[in-house]
Amino acid sequence: MITGWFTGEGDGFRLLGTRCASCASVFFPREDVHCRNPHCAGGTLEETPLSRTGRVWSYTDTRYRPPSPYVSDAQLPWEPYALIAVELAAERIVVLGQAAPGITVAELAVGMEVEAVEGVLHGVGETETTATWNWRPTGAMGPTGAMS
């Protein structure tokens, strides 16, 4: 698990960010040292759960195995996956992440609503895994009227 980046399981799964008490700027990944807003004198940084949903801002697919430090089993064939940039509903910040397994770029559209769900970054056998987040379409209507 990537410590401090998310919490909960199932419907309680949430990404965690930090909010500056002075300027209300929100950061993900979390910031524990100083406010990243260059116009802020700084304030206390407080952990805050982020919106579970957002809208696809951009997306692409990966067609090659990325170099180290990405962890993948070189003995297995590379399986492409969709990478999605999502603008969170309340915070209006963009968070990047992989699409949930089985979701391809053919099923995505800019503006479609997606939600953060639990995911697995990599695993060794069936016992060791690194937990992360994925984006999955919610089934809601997007701003263009297309089913997302």
C-alpha cells in the first residue's frame, strides 16, 4: 500500500490529499512540509479525503513496457492499459491514474464521470501485492450526453 495516499475499502475507498489552512489549496499527492501555492505565506497542512468522483480530463493508452523503476514481470507479455487524467469534482485538481482492469481507451471519453476504486499496482505470486487506485466509469451521463 502506498502509505498515506488513500484509505478505506469498497464504497469507503478515498484518495487522501492535504489542504492548506491558510489558502485552502488542495494537494495530491499529499504534502506534509509546506504549501505548494507560491502566493501563500503558508499554513498548517491538514489531511483531507478527496472526492471519489471526477470527470475525464484526458486519457491515453500504454503500448510499451515502461523502464525501471516501474515494476513488471519481464517474463510475462506486456498488457497495455489505459492511463486517465481526472479532474476531481470538488477540488478541481487533476489526478492521474490507471483505468480499472478491463477498461480500454475505446470506452473512455473526455468529460465522462469516473470514480476512484481500489487497485493493484503489481503482485508477486498471489500473496504480495502493492495496493493503489484505479479509475472506473460510473455509468453516469457525461456533459456531451454520451453514456459514460
